[in-house]
Amino acid sequence: MHNLNNIYYFIDRFKQSELDKLNPKKISIIYRNYSKNDNINEIIHLNKYCKNRKFKFYLANNFKLAWKLNLDGAYIPAFNKSLKHRLYPIKRDFLIIGSSHNVTEMRYKIKQGCKKIFLTPIFRISKKKKYLGLFNFRNLVSKTKIEIIALGGINEFNIKKLKISGCSGFASISHIKKTAQK
């Protein structure tokens, strides 16, 4: 269960030069562009790129489009409480993943059909924002059999703590970008 090779990278636009530096065997891509209009051409282009490089590719907050474009899955953010996607037949290799901040949201993500749940934030991001901390994170992980992915505040100093967190992987933006640049 402590497999930190299960890594997710959030992007909001397709930058091939940035993705070329990543290892597709270890990292999955989640495209999350929350603007009113989905840039379908960019998503199609990104999907082709991911298929060629063998990245797993998930689209955030648009289950219907992810399903139509035959992506690897869909990512449902914590603020999305819709159950409409449950009306669609689930393709065998189509994975629904989602994020939550507490037990109540975790239960709702399970109701939404999520097979993996991003639990956020595990570490301090800023002085003003609340975070779970390692003890509370481990406690929440122990309450479910679903795979839990750590998200939030992950950096080069605290990434080793994930091995004792009980998570099955982690998601990041800045840490992966920094690591890829090295």
C-alpha cells in the first residue's frame, strides 16, 4: 500500500517541453482547467501526446467529455457534488478519481464512484490555511479501503514522511515541476 510510484501531476495547460521531462511510467497527468470553456482541441492534442508517451490522462470536472474522448478517467474535485456521471456506463479501464478534505467528503466521493481519493492538504501550504498533518491523515486513511493519494504541501523536505502516511501515492504541482527541472 505504500507505493509512492503512484504519482499525479496537475496541469492547467499543455506544455510539451515540461511533460517531456517526466517519466510516464511513474506519473499520471490530470488536466484541470476550470474556465467556463473547455479547450477541446488542447485536450484532444494532450490526449494524443499522453497515449504516445504512455501517460495516464485524466480530465478534471468534465466526466462527460473525458468519457466521450476515451481518456483514462475523470477527476472529480472536492467542490463537485454532482452524481450525473453515474448515469453513464463505466468503461472497464475508465477510472474515476476525486479529492476530499475530510471524512464526510470522502464518503461522498465513494458515493460518486471514485476508486482513488486525493486527501488534501496533508502538509502546511501557508500559515493561514489549515492542513491535516501526518497523524490526522493516517487516521483518515485507516477509515477506508479505497486508495488514498496525498495532496498538498508536498516538497523535497517532507516527501519521505509519505512512506509512513499510509497513502498509495501523491499528487503535486510544484514538487514535480521542480524535480523535472533537475
